[in-house]
Amino acid sequence: MPGHYLQLAHANGYPSVLRAVLSSGPFIEGWAVYSEGVMIEKGYMNGDPLMKLIQLKWYVRTIVNALLDQAVHVDGMTRDAAMKLMMDQGFQEEREAAGKWVRAQLTSAQLPTYFVGAQEHMALRAEAEQKLGAGFDLKAYHDKLLSFGSPPVRYARALMFDLPIETN
């Protein structure tokens, strides 16, 4: 909730049809996963270790969902194998896994957007922290990043660091 809520609050501050049309799934879904990690990092729920464990479970689910999509669409994974992966390795309840199986059948390359986008956001933040050193401010970083809308992270990186936008 905090990820999408904050992202949409910023987006509403910069309304644009162009931004809406050019929004990036990996940016949006990756931001949500990334922000869950930030919440834990910053001590959400007073640093409760159970909340940290829950967040790690959510992240494992993100990874398993990315693997599922690839395995279904590239390797021809069966429903039984998919259910086993999601339930045994991804800590998903049977009902959630069954729904995810249907979702994986109906979409292609959507489930990995959460994992790919989160990885991109983590890498971009690490780069910003490295470049800015002691001058890095997390809130200022997030505000600037979200002010760009939800473009592919590589374009957000170019905007963040005042680099030319390469389209190849």
C-alpha cells in the first residue's frame, strides 16, 4: 500500500496524458516491492522481526512469481509443478497459487515485472547513494525519482543523474 499510494500521490501532482500512456510496469510494480523493503529498513512496526520475516516472504514470492512466468512460457511447466513451486518454495497458500497459475496462463511477462523492477530500483538507489555519498537523502531521492512519473527505470536514471536519454 505505501508504495503505490505514495507513487500515485506524486503522479497526481504532475497530471499528464503522456506520463499515463508511457508508464512502465516494472517501474510501478518494482517500486511497490522496493518500498516494502524500505519500510522494513526504516523500522516499520518498531523493527518487529516478524514484520521483517513477512517482508522476506513477500520478496520470495516475488522471485518465485518471476521464475513461474519463465517456466510456464519458456519451459512448458505443468500445473502440478507450478503448484509445487509456489507452495513449497514460495510459501503461497493453495488458493493463491491456483489463482497465480491461472494468471500465468493468461499473461506473459507481467509477473516478472515486480522482481525486475525492484532490482532496478535497488540498483538505482545504490548508484545514487554511491554518487552522493554523505549528501544522499532518502526522502529527497524518492521525491525526485517519483517526480518523473513512472518511466522505465533506465530513463528515470538518466533524468536523475542529468544524463542523455538513450533510446537504443
